[in-house]
Amino acid sequence: MSSITDQIKAELSAKNAVLVAHYYVSAELQVLAEESGGIVSDSLEMARFGQNCTAETIVVAGVKFMGETAKILSPEKTVLVLDEGATCSLDEDCQIDEFSAFCDQHADRTVVVYANTSAEVKARADWVVTSGSALNVVKHLKDQGKKILWAPDKHLGNYVKNETNADMLLWQGSCVVHERFKADALANLKAHHPKAGVLVHPESPQSVVDLADLVGSTTALINAVRDRPEQTFIIATDNGIFHKMREVAPNKTLIEAPTAGQGADCESCAHCEWMAMNTLENCLDTIKTGKNEINIDISVNQKAQKSIQKLLDFTA
Ligand code: 13P
Ligand code: SF4
């Protein structure tokens, strides 16, 4: 009997399928995606890769909004996710009816939504952005004199607002993983490692962002570990990212930012429970059976595609 990874590779090849994985899924899925001709990346590059690849089927190891984004950009392709229940607290915090009413109340504002949203919310938006592109898109809109309605992540929105001084009205969603990082415990840890660089994903609270040497998307954080001069880093993002960081910088020391401290509800819980639902077993099962297919209403798809395409063109 061949190994499960060999079986997945054989199924991918037989079905003309490609595995597209996020940095937060398990190391074994990340290795498999790269070895089988797919990609491991941040959410922006996952979307771009899916659109440009020639495979007929895109298998997404990540969360639901990533599968939906792949389908929106490649409606002619079959898109499968490994577990239909793998969602995201930001997506869940922003339901279309409530969000649409909010947009209607502020019709003078340009609607900018984070990629971590449903297809319907993207369809209601003027622009979709990712953590790697939000600052530049908002700067661009501000230069055009636009007022912005931002959703759903209040922390990322607050960070972008502070950096750009744009007029931004914020929806109040949050990421349950990044919200748990604690500034007081991080400051203590930093005092014990005074030479360490502190790298923070902007879904974290402002008090944590304030302690950062670099704030950026998952790709920006990985590049920082590789390129910056520090030998030690304290990392405030999902710990699934450590696999790629160790690969690109094997000699550096990586420390998880603390999720303990005042008001903490766990010692170290920096891992997304929905990303953890992606496994080799459900990967094989999904490709074999073709289950968990993403389907999006055609008119929703067309509208959402326009908002995402603006981003892809802007960042090309
Ligand atoms: P990136 O766009 O930086 O990959 O982030 C996606 C995400 O879900 C972070 O929690
Ligand atoms: Fe959503 Fe946070 Fe999980 Fe990213 S880490 S998928 S933002 S819940």
C-alpha cells in the first residue's frame, strides 16, 4: 500500500487537479502542495495561482473564503475544499443582510472588504483587499478623495486607518486567533529577548501592533525572518507559519508571541481551529470523491469577480 501522500499525488494527477495551500495549514499539507506542483502562499497569491494555473480542478487547503475566492476567479474550474465547515470568524462576523443594510446607510462611502468574507459580501463591495495590499489600496482611494466603509476586521481596519489617515468607518469583526495575542505578556517576553525582532500580523490588536518591529501579511512576515538581520524573532500570527519560516531561515530562533497575560483564556492558542480541520485524510477523500465542491450563484460570482479583479490588477 502506498503512502497517503503518494495516493494524493496520484489522485491529483489523474484528475488534473492542483493543491493550493495556505501557510497556516499543517506542514505535511504544505510540503505536499509544493511537491505536487501546487503552491503554499498567502491568500492573495493563492487566488492568483488558482486563476493562472491550467488544472481543471483546484483543491484548496485553507478555509472557505479561500475556496470561494478561487471559484470567483475561475468559475469554469471545479473548486474543492477539504472541509466545508472550515470557516473564519471574520467571515462569520459579517453576514450579508446586516452588512448590506450598513452599506445602504453609508452610501456615500467606497466599500472596501477584506478577502476574509463570503462571496456575497465581496459582491456588495467596491474593492476586495488582503492584508498584503490593504494599505496601498486605501492610500490610493484616499488620494482620490474617497471616504471608506471598511469590513470586517476592526483591528486591520484600525491599523490601516492609523497608517493612512484615511476617513474609514469600521465594521466591528475580529479574528479569534490574532485577537488573543496579549501586549503585556509580549512586552515581558521582549524584555527577556531584547535583540529579538517582533513580527506582527495586522489582524492583531493595536496594543500588540504598537510593539512590532514589522507589521505585515503572512508573506511579509516570512520574508522578514529570511531577510532581516536579527537572529531571533517573536512572531504574532498563527503558528502554522513556522514551517515555512524554518524552511527559509533554518538557523534563526523563532518564538511564539504569548496568548497569555491579563485577561487571557489560554496559554498558547495561536492556531486557527478552522485551518486545523485540513488533514491529509480529508484531502485524499475530497479529491477521490469530488465532495465539498464550491458553488456560487452566477450573478454573485460576476459582481465579486469585479471587486477582486480590481485588486489583482492593482497589485500586478
Ligand atoms: P494573509 O492574507 O496574510 O495570508 O492572511 C490570511 C488570514 O486568514 C490571516 O489570518
Ligand atoms: Fe480567519 Fe483568523 Fe483563521 Fe485567518 S486565522 S482564517 S482570519 S479565524
